[in-house]
Amino acid sequence: MVVYNLYIFNRNGQCLFYREWLRRRPGTMTQEEEFKLMNGFMHSIKSFVQRLSPQDLKDGFVSFKTNCYKLNYYETATGLKFVLNTDNNVGNIRDILHQLYSTIFVNYIVKNPSCSATDIINTEQEIFIEKLDEFISNLSIFAQTNKA
Amino acid sequence: MACCVAVLIKENLIYLRRSTEELKFLFLIHASIDILDDKVNQLTKPGGDRDTKDFYLGLLYPVEEYKIYGYVSPTRVKFILIFEHSTSSSLKDSDIKLLFQRLHQAYIDCVSNPFYEPNTQLKSKRFEQVVTSLMVQQDSMTSSMTLSTPTVAINTTTT
Amino acid sequence: MSRTNVKQNLDARRVTQELFTLTYGAFVAQILNDYEHVDEVNKQLDKIGYNIGVRLIDDFLARNPNVGRCHDLRETADVLAKQGFKTYLGISPSITNWSPAGDEFSLLLDGNPLTEFVELPEGQGQKLSYNQMICGAIRGALEMVQLEVECRFVQDQLKGDNATELRVKFLKKLEDALPVGED
């Protein structure tokens, strides 16, 4: 199983953080455009999914699959959005995304007085990036990322 | 019944309460400072056999009508209690020590108030309450204490 | 597994209540020294609380993954009193005095670790809202979950009242995509 990349958006739709572990094909647009599109897309698919639903949704939109990758989505009550792209063999990783939020984001961004949970995370937040890398690379779903 | 309660830091009186507005209490307190200092020095000097946890200094000196007792905190805050001879004859050392400990605890709570500036006059209402209880309810306190002593004794023998 | 590890770590780093109480006390006393008006001090405490609240809510959600969006204010009040206050201040206030419309309620604080040794200074100091930080924190935390509330103390034991009562009033529900107002 493989982990491709991660986006974190705040409630205003700003991309706070982006990191990729494996991405062979470069994007066809600028990064800024990609963030905007991704956020808009998430916003639309969320409301679309809700409207289509035959009964009350508990978690709402969770993930979608294509023929070569799976997009996993997790949103906190505070409006933070986590988007993690993996390969198709990955099951439901809601718990993992919650863990990423509660042990990495909250501990190293929210509790860090020198940065705000609503501002873009710059590259000086080395400890956050380091812990994030450690967290992702220890996941069982990461196992084949480097071999892929 | 205690008829005078005083708290001092070095030579400064930061709290004084007396049953009557008599000047003599001030003299008595003043006179006892030296004795207090002396006792502290003697007990804390190297080779002294002072148990560092015990801040009670006992009877400082008796005068005609009064008995003066002293207690010093590890931070060298001095507490003085003055009793009338007639009422204090029944008091045991351990009772007085207990009174001092209550006073000391009240002082600690008082300096923990963020709005109290250290080394200034104590004006806390809560502290006043404790002092009032020391000055008034003392008789009932000692009687309750003597009542409780046997239970303590039983406890020690069973364990 | 890593989640329980984090929990244990947090517990091991607990500080004593006295240190916390004295820290907050020293802090309030210092701002009272620095500002001339007590009203301004209350405002600053509220602002500081707000800044704590907007961060604390994320920590709260991280610790309580089962807490989702609340359906009504009663649920919010419940979570706030039974989980929020319990986690961060170690007390569970009782919820009372619902307004007929159900948009306003009171929290009765029984025992407040912040005020253990406190006696308000005379004069101007009597107007100090010593616990105002709690109000700010509630406001900040709820704002992050799209609830705009107003929060104030209507009774305070420090001022000689019989109880410490905190009033929370629901103002409006914030829309998702709207930009957040600066503090």
C-alpha cells in the first residue's frame, strides 16, 4: 500500500500545508490553483453527497476511489480538512486521519504558541514536519511507498 | 483565650490584633523579638539538635499577668500569641502548637492571594476570621481536643 | 496505540493545582498593575481567554473523538459543563436557568480552582472580573465550532454573591465558509 500526498485546509479554504511522499507525475497546474480546486471540489462533493443521501449521513463524505488512487477525507468540528491520497488497496482510514489530527496537528501546531491553527504552516515548523513524516512512514499503509 | 496575636517579618509588625487597645502589648511583643531571635539562632546553629520541621518555640517568657508564646516559619516569619495567666493555666504545649499551626496555615493562604504584596500589612478577611476563632473559641477548642485524645491513643495501640 | 501513549505522557506532566492557581493569580495581578482601568483588565482577560479557547477546542476534539456537532444548545451546554470544564478545570458546573426560548443558560460553578486563595483588592479592584478568562475561552472555543455566543458572569463569590454563575447566550450560528473575524 502506498501513501501519495496530504493537504490540510483551514475553515476558510486556505491550504495550510501540503506534503507529498510519492508523486511521479507533476501536476498540470500551479500549486496554488491545485489547492483552490481541491478545496472547491471538496466543498462541492460534500454538499452533493449530503443532498443525494437517502438517509441522514453520519460522517458525510469520507473517500472516493478512482482506478489508480483513493482520496481520503476527514473534517474536524472546527472546520479543519485533511485530504490524504493513497492507493486503492487502503481501507477506511478515518481513525488514522483522526490520529494525525489529534497527535500531530494538535500537539505540534495548535499547542505551539508561535503558530496559529488558522495560518499557513511554513517550513520553519520543522518539528511538525518531522513528526508528520515519522507518523506517516510508520503506518502499515505506507509500507510500499518507497518501493512503489 | 489568646488576648493578643501578632505576626512579624524581621522587626516589622505586619499584623496585630489585641483584646484591648493597650500599649503594653506592643512592649511585650517588642521585648519578645530578641528572645525569639535568640531561640531561632540557637536552634539552627550547626550542631544544634533542632528538628527542622518543628517551628514551635514554646513559652518565650512569662510576665506578671501574661504568658508569651512564639513560633517561627522556615521563612523567618514570626508569630506571637499572648495569653492571660488565669485562662492559660489549663493550656498544654501541644494545644498551643496547634493554634500556631492554624495561624501559620492561614498566613500561607493569605500570602497566596495574588493581590497581597509580600511584607505589607495583612488585611485579609479570611485571616481575620481565623484570628477571631483563636481569640474567642479557644475554650471550646481545648475541651474538644481533650475529648479527642483518647481516640488517638487507641489508634496508636492498635496499629 | 500511540493515542494511549500520548495520554500517559500528558498525565505525567500534570502540574499541581497550587502552581496553576498561583500562576493565574500572579498573571491577573500583573495586568491589573499594568492597566489603569479595571474595565480594560477585564477586556484583556477576555481576549486572552479567547485566544486560549480557539486553540483549546482542537485539543478538546482530539481528546474526545466521539464528540461531533451538537444538534441543539442543550447538547452544547452538556458537553461544555460535563466534559469541557471537567477536562480543563476539574469541576463540573450544573446547568440551570434556561431561558424560555432555550437560547440562554447558566453554569453554576461549585468551587473554582482559579480563585482558591483570592480576595479582591479594595476599591476599583472590586469591579475586577477575575474569572473573565473562562468567558473568553468559552466564546473562543464555541466560535471555532460555528457558534457565536455571549458569555459573562452574573454572580461571583469573590464579590460576595452566594454563587458563581456564568451566563451563556447563544447569538447565532456562523456559516461554514465565512472568514473568521479577527479578535
